[in-house]
Amino acid sequence: MKRLLIILFVILLLLAGCSTEAPKVIDVPETHEVNEDSALGSSGEENEPVNDNENTTGQQTKIEEQPAEEPSITEEPVKETQEPVTIEETVITEGPSSTEKPIEESEDAQEGDNNVLKIKGLLENELKLTLNDLKAMKDIIFEADFYSLNSYGTTGYTHFKGVKLWELLEKKALIKPEAAKITITAQDGYSMEFTIEQVKMEYMDETNPDNKYPMIIAWDENDKEYSTDDGAPYKLVVGQKEPGDVNKPQWVSNIDVIVIE
Ligand SMILES: Nc1nc2c(c(=O)[nH]1)N[C@H]1C(S)=C(S)[C@@H](COP(=O)(O)O)O[C@H]1N2
Ligand SMILES: [Mo]
């Protein structure tokens, strides 16, 4: 019995030792797992820096993306601001063009008026002449190089073709004997006034004293007809009364109306 009791005691001790060893063995793997975890942690730390790098790069990319998004966001408002600007520009360009179109239309509407030279007042025959009407007056056409002197002392020669104004008034408009003065007014309001005697007289050229020039209504300058796009295609051309006469300011362009009083 003592042997049996001793054996049983030893078995109990062994069982107890095994139970104590077994947890130890179990603890060892746990520590291994912890070590593996730490190893994984180290590898995780290696991965973490990588991840950090990735994260930083990711953050950088994210930062880059965010700034990229932010600029894109700011670019979008810029685009939005640019788009309204371009829209405003197009609106602006459309504005003038749209305003130009009515002007062009009004200009087109005025072209008929641009082409008409009105002569009225003390006349038996008040006239509304077209450019073709003037060109058809072969008997009173005059053509020459006119010398000009302006108020700044600038001089020059310009070739003009037109009709003699006095003969137009005398032969075509049948000017009345009591007429004393003539007012020639342009579309821009520029106006010159002459006595009838100044319309009748012949003018000179200080560089060609022997030449005589009538006052004319010209439609052709340097062998080129005026375009009605530039206004009424009629210009008053006057020579010099005497040497030094500043005659160019008298050259009324775009004549609208001639009034006899
Ligand atoms: N319709 C019109 N004609 C005008 C003027 C003007 O302002 N309007 N200026 C006059 C003046 S002062 C001069 S010097 C000449 C200038 O002619 P140019 O524009 O052919 O140089 O045009 C004259 N005829
Ligand atoms: Mo002038």
C-alpha cells in the first residue's frame, strides 16, 4: 500500500508538474506570439515607416492631391471667374457688335441720305442730287490739282474732280437774283459761309500764279471716289484768294446741305 500511495503521490506530482509545465509551455508560445507580434511589430514598424512614408507620400500625394484639388478648386473659381470674364468680354464684344449692327443698319439706312446732296433756299429749282446726278452734269465738271495751305503751314496738292458750284447754282438750281450768301454744312455740323461773290470768283494757287480755279463740289479725290461708308461723298474744294491764303479749312467734307440766302 505504501508503494501504491507513493506511486499515486508521484503521479500526482508529475501531473501537477505537467500542469505547471504545460502552462509554461503554453506561455512560451504566447511569448513567441508576443515575440512574433513584436517581430511583426518590428516588421510592422518597418512597414509602418514604409507605411508612414507611404502615408507621408500618401499624405503628400493627398496633400498634393488636396492642393491639387484646392488649386483645382481655386482654378475652378478662376475658371468660373474667367468664364464670366470671357462671357463679359463676349458680352462686351457682343455689345459693341450688337450696337454696331444697329449703327450699320442705321448707316445702311443713312446711305440713301449719304448719297443725296441737298441744295435749298433762294432757288427756282431746289435740288436733291445723287452722285450719279452730279456725274451726269458733264458741262460743269472741273478737274485739277488743287493747292492747299492749312493753319499749321502744311501745304500740298490734291487732285479733285467735281462740278463747278457757281454753275451748279446758276444753271441747275436757278439761283434767284436776290441771293447774297451761301452756307455749306457737313454731316458733322462743320460749316462754312461764303458770299455769292466768293462763289462766283476764280481762285489762285500761290505756287502756280497763272492757274485759275473755280469753287467745286468734288466726289473724286486723287482719282478715287469717296465711299458713302465714310459719309456723304461730297467735298467743297476752294483755291486761294491770294498768296498765303489758308484755304484748306474751307474744304468742307461730307457735305449734307447747301443753303442759299
Ligand atoms: N466736315 C468737316 N470738314 C472739314 C473739317 C471738319 O472738321 N469737318 N475740318 C476742316 C479743317 S480745319 C481742315 S484743315 C481740313 C482738314 O482736311 P483733312 O482732314 O483732309 O486733312 O478739313 C476741313 N473740313
Ligand atoms: Mo484745320
